[in-house]
Amino acid sequence: MWSPSGERRFRPWLGAVCLSGSVALVLSGSPPYTQTGAVEVYLSTVATEGIACPNVADKLPDIPAAAKAEVDRNLAQLDKQLQEANDRLATSEGQGGPNFVQNAILGPLADKRAAAIDRIAIAIGRVAERPTGLDDLATCSLGDSAAPSQEATPTDQATPSDQATPPEQTTAPPPTGSATPEPSGGQAAQTIVCPNVADKLSDVPAAAKAEVDRNLAQLDKQLQEANDRLATSEGQGGPNFIQNAILGPLADKRAAAIDRIAIAIGRVAERPTGLDDLATCSLGDSAQNSADSGPSAEDYVDIRDVPKAEQPEAGENASTGTYASQCGTNRDGHSNTDNLILAPGMSDGAQLRQDYVGNMSTDAFSTNESLAAADTTCRTRDDRSAYFWPTLRVRGSDDESAAQGDTDSVGAPVQPTSVKLEYRGNLTSEVTAAPRFLRMISGDARAASNGAENARPTFTCTGFTDRLTDKYPICPSGSDLVRVFDMPSCWDGQNLDSADHRTHLVFPDETGACPSGTEAVPQLRMTLTYDNVPTSGDVPFAVDAFASEQNDPSTDHAGAIGVMSHRLMNTVVRCINNGKNC
């Protein structure tokens, strides 16, 4: 409260002083107190514990002027998060079981700190070298108020003799009140349901699409983590546990991601309104949600009912040769949930499992330099390209999946029995060499939400490869499931990537010609064949997908980063332009 002299006082409470993400001293009880300037700091007489967090500000390099405002905002956010956590600690005494503090307070605090710290690193990385080693600063712990946290530096300790910082930055506010009652019903019979954000966005400007996609992926990740926590917390906590430990923190994280989406769009177009209401989630009936999610019988089609695709004829100047790169079938088990193209630097950015062949080091944190130095599964060592696609999963094999520690609502992961990587020519012209480290994307992982603009049919069956479908195919007896990914092949001649990851490399038109202003480069076709996948029965298989996409077959997609040596790329070009099959 405010004193008549304008000084700001805080009622006694169990909490901690925080400075730019760090804790100094736990406060509680009643006077005696000491005064420094306009700040009155109550000395602890009752409390024995408070939350202690590593200092983030002290670990930062010199902050560029262009990043300072954003860094300061997120340092302030770290302070706010810590204050809120200490509020919750002060009002939760006696609640929950032995894991209550970790699940309801420290765990959610670490999640929110990790997001703020990541935003700090991104802000600096836009204009200077991105700082490393900050991830370790997200986790906080309970500390003894009798002594300053070992993680806090002496200059962070809020003692009467050395603190002259304004009270808003040195003293956490008093408790803000009781938590909202938990919705009725047990955790085991329910799951978390959140409003769909992607559906509420109109056309996203190309300049904002990459950042919007990153944050939509973050929303999916947050929901998945919350449902994971819900599934493992049955029987824990008191009547407010789910609201305090899961739904409340989830709403906070969603609000931050939604705000970043609005800001990204607002930089280049009119900022969308009304998105704030989409942050809050609720508990729903898991049986109903299960029935409403995942593929259905309507997502499958008999391949014999799919019409044959019409192919344009090659012109007299066509480049008709091919070059095959043999890189195996992912028998080494190189898989992760990252996407270096769409979500670089974001662990679990793909929000679905990806399988790889070729470069053996690919993950969210790979760089051009690390890719060039890595080993490869390709027979030709000069091909260190990264080739990847979403994992295919088979239903009815949950026991096997559980044994592998990789359960999923769709089923167990299966690998293709053959992977054919073929570089092809252009129907109207010769091809030129593609640049090293060129990023390639085919299809749209969010096609069910975004619409079919960037979706591509990928499914077929052996013996029927002249027809492709954007549904899951039912293959006749003796025919195997096939996925075919054609990459765009008309390069703008300048960029290895673009803001939307598409405009730098586009597809030929319906005649096979490249649009004006682009040049034809070798087109990569990835053909995956599965002789170990059942293609009959109810929803027998599906691809991994964002939770919001419900394993829709139209979301199938693939990506590649070309890391061929210049010598090998020149060989590819010669083979194609000379009509040879190499």
C-alpha cells in the first residue's frame, strides 16, 4: 500500500526480493523493519523458505542498443514471474502432497522462465552473436531465508545498506488472493481443451508467417506438455491443484505466445484483435475428445478409385536425366521432434516426430558449418544433405510402441523399407547448379487448419504410382504403401531461405516451366515405400501431426537441406542435362 508520504510499503508476506531474474532475501512477518530512502524492507522473522532463481542479467553479454528494450522487457517479466511464484507459495501452505511445490509452483515457473530467457537470447541473436548457456538459468529452487541464495550475487542482496532501487524493482508485492476453484471431475477421465488460434487468424502476411508458425507450434507444445502433466498427476494436490499447477500456468504461457503472434502480424499489417480470449483452456471429456481427434474412415480412399494424374509432356529443351543418391532408410534411428527449417533453434519445434536420412547431425541447433562437418548415411560421402519427413505410425501395435518408450495416440512408429532420393530435370529447360545449404519444403504441416494452398498429395501404392492422393490410400493385396515428396525446383537465384520458407524456391507451373525471375535447379523427389504397413481395416495408419491437425493426411510434408559438394552438384547437373541416369 502507499503511505501518506508517497512511499510504497508492502504488507508482511512470505516471498523474496528479485532483481532481473534473481532472488536476494526472503521476507515475512511483522516489524522490526529498516528504511533505506523510500524503500521499507521488512526483515524476516518467521519464514524459513522462499524461491531462489539464478541471476540472468549477470550472465548476459553487452546488450546491443537495438535489443535492449526487448531484453529489458523480458528481464522485468522474469521478476514478475518470480513474484507471482512467491505469491503462490505464500498462499499454498498445507496444500497438496509431497510433490505439490514442484508440480504447482517450481515446474510452471521454470517453463515460464525458459520462454522469457529464450526471448532474450533471440532478441540479442537478431543483431549480434546469440548468447549460449542461458537455458540452465531457468530452474529455481527453495532456499533458506537465513542466508542469501547461493545463486544470487552479493550485489543482488536486498540489505538496507546497499539497495537504492525503486521499490517496484526490489520488493515483491503481497499475495494477490486465493486461486480459482478447480473444475469438477478427476484428472483420469479428462483432458485439456484449448481454443484454436490458427482458425482465428486471417491471411498472415508472408513477412510474419515464420514467426507466427513458430508460436503456433509453441501453443501446440504447451498444450501437449499440460496434458502430459495432467496424465501423470492423478491423485496429487488439493481441490485447486489442476487450476494452480496446470491450467493457470498454461493460460499464462498461451497468452505470451498469442501476444507474440499479434505483434508479429502488427509489424507489417493491421494487428489482429480479440485473440486474448483464446488463452484460457479448460478440462473436457477425454472420451469425447478422443472420438473427435485423429484420423477417421473418411480420411482413407481405395487407391483404385483415385484418378490417374495428367502429366505435361517434355519440351524439346527439357532436361531429362536423373541422379540417384543412395542414403539408406533410417535404420540408424535418427529421429527427433525438431525442424531446422521451420523452427531453427527451437527444441521440439516440429511438435511431431521426424525421420532422417543423409546428414547424421541434423537437429534444431544445426548450422551450415555443423552440417558440412557431419557424417552422412549416403553412399557418396560428398552428399551430406539432410532429408526428413514425419514419422508414419501403425495402429494396433501399442505394446510394441510402449516397449520402445514411444507411445502415441496413433500407434507405433514404422520405418520405410526403401527410400529413393532422385534428382530430376525440368520439362522446358536445362537445370543449373543449386546452391549449397538451400532449404526445401514440400507440403504444409498445418494444411488442415491453413487450407490446401500449400498442401500436396503424397500418397499412392506400388503398381499405382501414376495416381497420387491427399488421403490415406487403401492398397489392394500385393501392393505396398508409398509416399512421394516432390520438392520445389525454381530458385530465385539469391536466397538459401525466405521468411515464409517458400518464396525463395517455388514449384514449376502446370506446364513444367519455372516462373519469370527464377531458374530451374535439380528437383529432388523422395519416394518412401512401406511393405510393413497394413492398409486395410479402420484407420490402420497415419502420419505424425500437430495436435490441432488430428493426423489429417493432407498435412503430410517433407523437407531437405542440400549439402552436396560443388563437385557432386556439378555431376548431378551434367547427368540431368545430358539425359543420363546416374
